[in-house]
Amino acid sequence: PAVHRAAQQGDEAAMRILAEAGRELARLARVVLERSGKPLPVALAGGTVAAGPLLTQAFGASLGAGVSWRVIALDPAGAAAKLALQLGSRAPQRRGAPWKS
């Protein structure tokens, strides 16, 4: 919160910190996407949302073209549940025997 407040007041160091945080979060998201091997959506939630547009704009600019992302004003667990429900509604329906482990 203190860095966000300082950035809102024009503190250049705070603004750089938020922009760098956005770029670093994007780098981490790209690593997860590469390791998953799937084109999954990405959500910013929780404290990152409160950091404001400097962080989210840097995140979006650094994430890369073709990656679906959004800001969700929920806690991280709620955001994950919301994305899971959206992905589940797009999953192909499987007929026949249930999954076996």
C-alpha cells in the first residue's frame, strides 16, 4: 500500500517499482504457461489489483501477444475458481465410463 500511495503522488521510484513488479509477474506467468504447454488464461487478483494501473499495464504489455488475461477483483482463490468454472464450461463433454485413476 505504501508504494502504491507514493506512486499515486508521483514518486518516480515507486512508479518504477510497480512497473517492474508487473513485468516480473508477467515473466512468471510466461514460465508457468510454457511449463504447462497449454494456452491457459491468466488472472491478476488479490493485492496485485490494489496496486493499480501501473502494475497491471506493465503486466499486460510484458505478457506477450496471444495470452488471454484479465484483472479479477476477487481474492486469488476466488479468481482461480471463477477461471476454472469458465474453462470447465468450454471443456468437451465426455460420454461413457467415468474417469478411472
